[in-house]
Amino acid sequence: MASIKKINSRKYKITVSNGYRANGKKISRAKTIHVPESVHPRSIAQYVAHEAEDFERLVKNGFGEDADTPFEDFARSWLKRQANYAPSTLAMYARMLEVTFRYIGSIPLSKLRPIALENMLIELRKRTHHGKPVQEATVQKYLTAVSAVLSDAKRNEIIQKNPARMIDLPDTKAREQFVPDPDEVTRFLRALMEEPPHYRVFYLLAICTGCRRGELCALKWSDFPFESVAELSMIVSRSRSSVAGIGVVEGTTKNGRARVIALDEGMSLLLCAFFIHKNREAERNRYPFSEYLFTDEHGRLIHPDTFTKHLRKFYDRHGFSEEYHLHTLRHLYMTTLLHGGVDKQTVADLAGHGDTSFLERTYCHPQMERKLEAARVISGIIPGSVEDKSA
């Protein structure tokens, strides 16, 4: 119940308690009200009681945040309200915000300044992971999580500006993306033909569709509306991800939107053969046929990490670069499309990106063959060969 303290004849302080923090400290919200002069003295008590009831309802329902709300309290409320993020992304934000609370959690939203965030970043840069300093890109991800919360506070008109957007950040070292050359791709595909069917189909789909690991793990047979072998398409609308402390959960795709990817006849025939294989496997081992593509010999869903670990061993066994990983297959897909002349917007749509900006920053880099071609083009403007005139 709300606590009411009279300050003067027309000024009252209303306090509402709403549970306890992890450290045992009570969570309270306070609001000072001024009773309008238009309210008759005999009606003041009724007016204050009505205001207290409304304020308590707001606080209990989670809508009592104002500019004096500590960042930690608002961030926890923000996490509960999010519905558009994939479970793994939301879990990552929760973990990162938990780290930031020790630095800025007690600061009211209205008093959170860029300097407090800069001091937080200084402390985060001192952290280590497996004995190595945390990379700047990782440090800035913490700020991204904080910024998402503060942007919501600004959208709700609790604060006027997002202080996280006012910080000058150092450039981060771009992670170099490696892509196999044509000979390596051929060698990869030949070796893949010797793998068990579920691995073979999974990695070929990764190459032919550019789907993320979680999206492939969540595929169901109903996601392939069958018109004909020559016109098979694939609907990508879900993702299965491993979330720390929770396990494997299924949610939306990374951007929350479904997309349709066309498959060529070769991939269609492979999927038809895989469908027959899984049917026979279910009959042989006497379990109900699963609606999901990627199950083990007992019909149970395969853990997403299994595909990552198996591919790492596959790479090592066949002498592929240590820089290659599962995402390399997605990278190969997008790089091949871009160099093949497919426009960037189409590639972004197929890959599940909201726009082309990330695509341009990450994937629009030329392979060595393209670089040599560029060198040959520029050499065409030079008459004859360049000779050493000092000889």
C-alpha cells in the first residue's frame, strides 16, 4: 500500500514499495504532488488518496518509471518488455547489462552523463577473457546494450537525449573474413560427400542459402512448400539457439522477419532424398517421424553446437584453414552472389539483413582474382610495359 507523508497543507509525498533487489534492498518509488488550489480543503484527503492509488497502480504494473528511476531498475523493466529480439540476443543483452550495473546501475536516468559511460568503458577495457585483454569491439557491445535501453527511455520521453550516442569511440579492428577459393570449395564438396546425410545436407544448405546456424536447426519439412523439384523454395522464419543458463530455445529470426529463398534443382533433389532417408530411419528405429529436418537416429533434435564442433573437426581432418568456421559457409554464399553480379539489396534480403549497410561493411571485399583483374584493367591505360630506365 502507498505511504503518504504530508509536507504542508497542499504538498504531499507518496511512496510505493515494489519488491526487493538481489542485495535485499527494498525497491521504492516516490512522487511529490501539489494539490491544486481549486480543490476544496475538505476534499484534499480524497484527492491525495486518489493520486496515491493511481501512482501505486502505475508502479505495480511496471509503468512507474520516471527520470529519477535508477538505470538498473529501468533496464530490468526494459528486458521484460522486449518481444522482437531473438532469445539468444536478448540473453546476450541481459548478460552484458548485468555487468554494466556495477558501474552505472544506481545512477538515475536523468543524471546519467556521457562521462559516467566513458568511465564504465575504461573499466571494461581492463577486463580479460581467458587471460587475454577484452577486444575493443566487445567493450563497445556493452555500450550498445546500454544505448538500446536509453533509446527506449528517450522514446518514452523519460529523458531528452541518449548519452550513449554522445561518446566518441575509437575505431575497432575489423575482423577479417576469409572465404575459400574455388579449388578449396571443390575439395570441400568432395570431402563432404563422405559425411553422414544430416551433416551433408546441413552444410550444403548453409552454402546454398546462406542461412545462420540457428535458422537451419529450426527448419521443418513444412518450410518447403512443394510446387515441383524445379521450383522448390524454403521459408526461413525461426531460429533455434543455445542460450547460456537456459538451454536451446526457439524464437524468431535475428531481424524478426521471415524470408523466402529459392533452391536450385540439385538442392531440391538432395532434400527429397533426405526426406526419404529420414522416413526410413524413423520406421527402422520405430519413432514418430519428426517435423524437423535435423534430428538424430532417435528422432531427437540435434543441438546447434553439434554442427559447429563437427565442422571444426572436418576442417582439421581435411587440412582446411584454422580461420574457417561455420559462418564461413554463409560468408561464401554472400560473397559469391555479390561477385556474380546479384544486386546488394537482393543479397541482403536473402541473407536476412535489414538493409545493405552491414553487407557493404562486411562482405563487399574483392577476392584475389578480382584484385588481379583490377590490376589488369588499370595496366591497360599504360602504353607498353613499364621498363627500368636506369639500366
